[in-house]
Amino acid sequence: MKITALSVAALFVAPALAAKTWDVNVVNGLFSPQELNIAPGDSVRWPNNDGADHAIVQTNNGARTCNNLAGGFNSGRKTKGQAYQRTFPTAGVVNYKDGIGANCVKGAVGTITVGSAGNGNNGGTTTGTRTAAPITSPTQKPNGASYLTPESSVFLGVAAFIGALVL
């Protein structure tokens, strides 16, 4: 059995290629979508294309609230054209709010479910890096992106490993 650096690298690179980035937009002062299911290792990006400033602030666990979570993330003030991005490596439920002024009280809150309930299929779609805006087909690629699905990434990793063993 011959193990090469390429076969070992394939085991680590292929799963990393499967990670996704999801956009949560601010539309009329509210997050869209307000609820997002993702897989561990995925990232969420909050681009500020709204006319007002916004801040993404983690809130207490449980029911959505406008109370900051001590030690939770806080993007700081983001003006139009700026974005905040965060990777969620472990399973769990994360609540957040807009931390600017009274936006939270007006409904600018959201929830990210990471893991088993958040399997990354957001509405039945299981492919690639995409925005969290509605994707109507399981094969639809946003913005013309090309990507590997989690299944194809695993297949490529296994195939590379087996190929290295045969050599």
C-alpha cells in the first residue's frame, strides 16, 4: 500500500471544498431570511446593501431577544457596502439581532441553526455556495457559480485515496 502526500491532502481538501457561504441580506431594515439552516463549517455573510447602518450582534440563547449575549460576536457598525462574515464550526442554534438603535425592536432579528436541524439544505437545496435568498431548483446555481456538492467532494477524496493506494 502506497500513501502519498496527494492522497492525504485529498482527504482534507475535499471536505473543505464542500463548505458553503450563505448571504443574509438586510431588506427594509429586516434580515432576509430570518431563519437559516446550515452545516457545521459553513459561513454566513451579512452584506449591508441597505441605506442605513447595521450591526450583527449575537443575542441570548432560547427565544429571540434583543439582549446581547455576553462574549458573543458583534460585527460593529457596518455602513452601506460593507459586510460581516462569520464561520460556524459547531452544531447549535445562534440567535442574532441588528444592534443599531431600535432596529431589533422593529423585528431585525434572526436565527442560524447549525448541524442536524441545520443540515445545510435550506429549503431543499443541497448544492454549492449560494445566497440564502430563495433558490427554486435543487440544481440552480446562483450567480453562475460552479462548485462541488458535498457528495462529489467526498467522492473525489475517496477516489484520490483509493488511487493512491493502487499506485
